Amino acid sequence: MSNEKVKQSRDTAIKNQFTKQFGINVRTFSDNEPAPTYRPLPTGIAEIDTASGIGGMPGGTIIEAFGPSQSGKSYYCCVMSAEIIKNGGRVLYIDLEGLDFNRLQDLGVVLDGGHFHYVSDFENGEQVLEAAKFALSLKEDENNPLSKCFYDLVVIDSIYMVRPKVEEEKNLEDAVVATQARLFSKAMPQLLSRVRKNDNILILINQVRNKIGVMYGSPETTPGGEAIRFVCHIRIRFEQMTGKDWKIRSSDSNGERIIGGHSKFEFIKSRVGVPNISGYFPIYFVPNDQLDQFELMFAKACNAKLLRLWGGQYLFPWATSPKQATFATKDFDEFKDYLIEYDYLPKILEKLGYSNVDAEAQKIIENVQKMREQKANAPRLDNVDEDEGEDDEDVVPITTSDDDE
């Protein structure tokens, strides 16, 4: 008997012994049976899907979304819920802080379709985690263990509000030490086993705290103990971008108003892609039909490094000629006119992966005209800037070649 046959018979004997002794199957992979891959579930935020490396959040994983207040954590989960429901999946939202259902509907979550399930009444943290374990283990067909999972996404909002029973029963002045950390240390392995078996996603929304007395390094920490950050496959940190340049403004019949802002995200940990990748995405406070489509395109292009705003210059890193690589202006509307006049919109949309770039470009142009009409018909604001009336700074447009026209 050849050495190859001896090895194969030995492999078969070992696999049969595993099955007989432990009741599990040892899998081997080949061209006929390739290794399994993660099932990507789109988040509805193109910037995060691109940064993940697989086009979405991987099924069969636990994700921790953490960051300061008003940083976009719940927004991320709500938009992802809307995307999963749109694709025919189900979502269970375990809410311990209070959601605005009108805001949910503005973000695209269909509440009356039977695919969005919501629970919020729990007496203690043990009930919350038991409910999560039960939801993650459900199947479409109870009699078929190979059937699809019932819930594609389970969200717990938030970790800090998952208080153990021993804390609920004590008075406020009674001292308790690491009870929440011990609770999650026991629960995380059980949640992980159910997520891996059913190929669904568990998102844990968490807050941030500062350690006392830290002299070197970051004092930032998160509630729930160390078990969460070790067990989670992906940890995403969200942060609100401050400053007036990050605010999204619009004008309507009521005058100028802030309709949105930007949030920064960073993959602190990732087992399915490259970690430490960051980017930013816009968050709008109005329904989708009131959004500036050019603003959306501009944010995606900046995140994909097709456009870059540096000081008073808009840079085009993909331009073939140095003369065509910059456009110097501080007027965003003038920059819109420049892209429209020299047909840069279809080129940018094509690099962003749009299929019908001409139709998409026409939609953006029509939306720009609509927004300008609203701004023209809006009443003037009472508070006038101090520098109003001064001469505008000169605009230095670039010279384009005949190929770009």
C-alpha cells in the first residue's frame, strides 16, 4: 500500500473517531468542497460596506458599535435594519433606551410589514440576554435544523442598560463590583455559539467612559468588561464630526437650517477585513426626498478618495493632467457648476460603481436645480454675517483640455 493511501485511511479513521466519540464532523476542504465564506449583509451605508472589505457586515458574527453620545451608533443600526428588511430579512430590536418610531420610518424601516420586531420591557439584564439567546437560535422551520435563521439581525441598545439582577435589587448606596462584567463574561460564549450556528448577526451598542488616573495612552473604556471586546468579531468606533464645515445646511421656505452632519467611523477590530480603516458618512435629519443628492455623491466620492477638499481647493487625485487636478474656490455652488459644465459627474459616478451614470447624473443635476429654487424662494435670514458686503475672494478656475469638454 502506498504512503498516500495510508495517509487517507488514517484521515478517515480519525474523522470517524471524532464523530463516534464527540458527535461532530471533521470537515476537509478541496476544489469540490471549498472553504465556507462569510455571508455579507449590506448596512445601507456605502462607506462602511466598502471599508468592511466584503461589502457589508458578515453573517455569523457579533459586532460592537461604540462611541460617544450622538455619534451615529443607533443610526447605523436603524439604517442596517431598513436595508435587511428591504431585502426580505427580519430584525429584532431590543431597545432599553427608547426609540423614536417616526425617525425609524424616516430612515426607511417598514414597521407594519411584520419583519421588524421590537421588545423593550425587561426586569433585569439576565432576561435581556436570555431573550437574545432565544432569538438567535430560532429557525425558519423548527423541524429542519438546516433551515435559514429566523432573525437576520438582533440589536441590543445598549450594553450599559443591561443591568444584572443583583444590581436591580440593591439600593443606590450599596456597592457592587464588576457584576455586569461577570454577567457578560458568562453570556458572550453562549451568544457566540448561537450566532455561528445560525449565521445571523448580533450588534451590541455600547457607550464610552474614561478611566480615572490614566497618565499615558487613551483613558477611554467601554462598559461590560473585557469579554465583549475579545469575543466580538468586529468593533466599530463612531464619532461625531464637529465644526461648522461638517454641518449640512439647506434652505427652504422657513429659511436656512441644518439638515444633517457627518460621523466618522473606524474599524478598531476586524476578523474579516483589514482593521484600523476609517472613513466618514453623512447623517441626515430629514426624510430622503428632502436630501441634496449632490451632497450624497460628494460624500461618497471623498470617502473613495476620488475627490478631496483641502483648504480652499478641490483636488481630483485621478486626473491625468496636473492642470486638471485642482479647482480653487470657496463657493460650493460654484464647484457644482464646474462639475456639471465639464461633465465630471458621469466620470465620478462611474468610478463609484454606478451602472447607468448618465441617468444618475441627470437626477443629481435636477436635484441641484430644485435645491437652488428652494433657496431662491426662501426668505432672508434676520441674522446677517458680519463680513457680508465684503468683496468675495477671487475664484481661480482651472483650464481644461479639449478632451474633457
